Amino acid sequence: MEKVNKNTVPESFPGQVHPVPGGDIVLTKLDDIINWARSNSLWPLTFATSCCGIEMMSVASAKYDFSRFGFEVARATPRQADVIIIAGTIVNKMAPVLKRLYDQMADPKYVIAMGACAISGGPFFYNTYSVVKGADHVIPVDVYVAGCPPRPEALLHALISLQEKIKSGMTREQIKEQPTQTLPKGGL
Amino acid sequence: MNNEELKEHINSLSFGEGWGEASGDWLCFNIEPKDWKRFAKNLRSNPELNFDYLFCVTCVDWKTHLTMVYHLTSTSYRHVIVVKAKLDRANPEIETVCDTWRTAEFHEREQYELFGVKFLNHPDLRRLILTDDFEGFPLRKDFEDPVNMIKL
């Protein structure tokens, strides 16, 4: 009898693989395997409004390389993107543009608020006529990353946290409704 | 020309009344708003000065009055001067210089929307970046916006 090569099945795979003659049988839940696939192929939108964008580009480039985790390549159109990383200050004139980009993304879609400006308006510009005090006034946010700007490692952590969130199988509305729900071990 | 020579040269033009030098890293000239247009033309066309590049137009709100600030340089001589004009806060008006330096056209539109300075004879004095229905002049010291700003 042929032995299953354990190396071909990743540890994170949500299911069991049973070796039988003539091929393996995979046992899993469809919901789990969909979430598993989604979480490992999250293409971000090319969207940056200030200095956090430079840090985001750094995360995309060779040294930090978010492709390793499935954030393969930044897309220049919202139609092909799964996650929008709000990297920078959102001003009142930008808010409708951000909303429109979010609306144009296909479901399921996710949002990461990167840095102080996207979280709360920022450490410098919050008390002005022009700045939106947090991107969550415009669109719902899944993961917040603190920093000004956050280190590339921090953004990577946020991206991995988003994956854990997706793998846990709930929408953000469901998570909000169940405040006692604990996330999987090692997640968030 | 160094700053001293530049100062002497520009003073020798003896332009109008009530203008002189102020302090600062760059050579500054305070002028009357009514003299600005002729002075500007002179700075640009004088072959020894050749101020052909207006690289910054801004405004300062001193609460008692406004000051228009123009930064000029010459791409051939590389010397820099700053020209300041004191304006009435209630009715700030000054001649446009966009026929002397084309770049002033949008620089002046910016000062128009942020400080409410009226540039006389400007060909297209509209708001530059703010929305058309924006009320008030946001960079004035007494600007209030209770929705977006907290008072400190």
C-alpha cells in the first residue's frame, strides 16, 4: 500500500486525508475549505493616501514579501481585489472615493485600517476642517493596525490576523453579535 | 549678486513709498499692495535681477491683518527674495500677478479659497481644492467648524 506523503498536505488544511489504493480521500466541510481557500488568496487593492503607503509597498517588496502569505499581488482595480488596506489619512473629499472603491469590490471583501490616520484621523491632522476621524466612519473595518506608520512586521501581523479571522468562519457582523466568542488558538 | 548687492540694487529702483527690508534668512521687502503689480513686472523684466520663477505664494493671518508672501527666485542667477504685502483683513484685495508669472494663477486661487484674499483682475478666480459649497476660509484664525474641530 502506498504511504501518504505528509509533506503534500499542509498542517493548516481543515480536514482529514485518508489514504486508499488508487488515490486519497479528503474529508472536510465545504464551509471550512472555502474559508481556507479565501484566507490564503487575499489580493489587496493598490490604495494608499499618505506615508503608510510607503510602508505598505515595503511589505509588498522582496524583504517582507506578503506574497508568502497569499497576498500575492496588489491589484489596480477594485473588481479584482479582496482586501483594501487603508494606508493613510482619509480627507472629506476622499471619503466618497473610498466608499465607491469599497462598493466596487466583489464580495467577500475585507478592510484593514493601517496606522493612526486610518484608525482615528491621525496624530497630527485630526483637528481640522478636512480630515475624516477614522476610516470606519465611511466603511466597516476588519482589522486595525496601530502605528505611525506601523512597522512592516505589524502589517504582516494584521494580514495574518485577518486570515485567522476568515478561517474562524464568521462574518464581522457575527463576531460583533457574539462578544464572548473566542478566536482559534494562535489567532489574533 | 549677494544679498547686500541685491538689496542695494532693488532699493535703487526706489519703488513707490513705504517699503523696506524686514528680517529673515532671505532678503525681504515690505511693499504697499498698490505698488505690487509694477514692482513685480520690474523684478521680472530687469535683466540684472531676472526673477523668472515665483516658487511660493502664501498668506499669513495675524488676526489684525493679513500678509501676502511671495517667494521669488531667478533660474539664471539663483538669488532669492521674499516680498510681503500687508492687507486689510476685512477687505483683503491685491492685484494678481498671473500675467507676470503664469504659476500665480492657481497659487492665487488657493489663497483665495483658504484666506479669502481677492485678487483683482484674476482671469479665473474660483476655488481650487475645496468643494463648491464650502463656507468660510479654513486657514483664517477665527475659522470655526463645530462638526469637525474641537476648540482647545
